[in-house]
Amino acid sequence: MGKNTFKITEQEPMEETTPKPSWWQRYKAFREEHTFAQYLQRLFLKAILYFLGISLALVLIFKFVPVWFTPTMLDRKLEAIADGRDSEIYSDWEPYENISKEVALAVVASEDQLFPEHHGFDFDAMWGAFRHNFKGKKIKGASTISQQVAKNVFLWQGRSYVRKALEAYFTLLIELIWGKERILEVYLNVAETGKMTFGVEAASLKYYGHSANSLTRAEAARIAAVLPSPNRFSIKKPSGYVQRRTNFIVRQMRGLGGKQYISNL
């Protein structure tokens, strides 16, 4: 009698399957994700609106109110404190009508000869600087007086695409709202003119012993000559380079036709 043999085969374990979410769960997940995205979008739009509102308000205020302090002044003061040096800031605001037009002409002749004509940007100079820098030479800037005022009053020092974009934005605002005379007035009062010294009035009192309303052409040109690097060059003890640059600026002032060049800003 034959034996019955039973062959027992091992069953493969069943794969655990995760149940698919119901349509209601999928709907809730979609709504939560969509709501968060909307929240971020609203937050971003609010931030932009707040920035536009605050920046516009500041530009409107500084159209009429003297700019007593700037981020650059704060930066210099903090650096001096950190180094244990005297941190006193020399700055003395003077209205445009109380400042010699010789120094107003000198900074235009030195820094931005197309200032009366352009709308905040000198694109030819910017293209020339780009080509110069692209060749790997020493970095050369092409900022107009308007751009320098926008940077000094509203922004920080340094080089970045974000700061340059904000600089362009504020430049457009002050060109539109302030006008040329106000821009030049602010520049003459906040530009760094020496160590811990800002503005032509403070520089004139400190280095020449008299107010900026009586600056001569040569004195004005020497102030303008140190503007590219006021912490390196000295008005009181001019180097050979500063003296040569001063003479060059005087010739440029004469070539532009004198104070008449900026009489209709």
C-alpha cells in the first residue's frame, strides 16, 4: 500500500500595502499645502509693500529734513570704537545756499560732469567701467553723484548685486522726488572728506579754518581731489598726487565754464 505524501509549500509572505488616502484626506492635504503657499505669498507681498512704503516715506522726509547721520558715519564710528580710537564724528550740515558754489562745481567736475544732464545714471561710464573691470584690471567704479547719495544715505557700504539693485531703486526715487539741487546739497553734506569727517563744511572748518561759504577755487578743488579715498589722502597735507589732481580739477572747472555750469540745477 503506497504512502500518501503531502508536499507542503511555503507560502510567500503577503506584502503589506499602505492604504491609499481617501479623497477627503487628499483634499485636506492639498488645502493645507495650498494655504501655506498662499501664506508665504501674502507674507512676501506684505514685505514688499512695507519696504516700498517705508522707503518712499524716508525719501520724502529727507527731501526737506537735513540728513544728520548716515550708515557710513555709523560704520566709521563703530570701527573707531572697536579699534580704541577717537570715535567723534565731524559733521556740520549747511544749506546749499550757504555753501560756496566753487566746491559744488569742484565735486561735479571731479566726480560726475554729466550730473546736470543725466537722470541718475551715466550708462556710457558704466559700460566703460565694465569693460575695464572685465579685463581684470584694478576695479573701477562709475557711480554718479546721485548713486553715491543713494548709497550713503539709505544703504550700507560694500559690493553685492542686492545692494546695487537697491542703489538703483533709491537713485530713481531721489532723482524723481528730490531734484538735482537737493541731491547735490545732500552730497556736499554727507560725503566723506577725511578721517571721521563728513561734508564740505566740516572739512573746511577743520582743514582751512573757515566756513565752506568762502572756499576758494583751489581749496574747493583740493577737497574734491581726496573724495575717491578720503581716509588715504589728506586735505591738510596733500601728497604730490593730490596736488596734481587738484590742478586737474581746477582746469576741468574752468573748462566747464565755471559756476554757471551748475546755476540751473
